[in-house]
Amino acid sequence: MKLGVFVSDYTITVDTLDRLKAEKLGIILVANGVYHATIKENGKTSPLLDKTPNLYVLSEDLQTRGIAESDVDKRVKVVNYGDVVDLIFNEYEKTAWL
């Protein structure tokens, strides 16, 4: 199964993601989840970024929080709403919201 997971909270831990089984996992960072793509704690990036190479962050939610796209970790692709729709319909069979 190809699973796209929306992460909307910065306090989520990777434990939840570890329980999800998918042949292809995509993480789409939205709302306060965008902080995973930009904030470093104690010099380390969010462990969420190590879970899959398929990482996306919603540009509109970055802008709402005053975060520049240049501040986004290089492993994360910045996408807009149209791109998210394309991901849902073309890349992932199922989606989940965490």
C-alpha cells in the first residue's frame, strides 16, 4: 500500500509512524507540522525527517507562520495545495491524518 500521512502537529513522535506499514510512505507537513521541516532542537533536525525520502511541506502554511522556503530542510519538497491534490490522487492509495 502507498500511504500519504498528513502531519499537522509539531509534538508528534515517530512512534506513531513506526507502527504504520506501507510499501511507500509519504509525509505531508501541514499546519504546525511544518515546524518539523525547519526547526532544529539541540542542533538536530526532527527525527520525523528520517522516516522516508518522500517528504513534503505545504508552502501556504509556511507563509502563514512567517517561515521562508529557504529555511526548509533540503530533504523536504515545498508544495502548494494543487500539488497536494496531485499527491493524493496520483501517488498515494490511502491517506491518514496525524
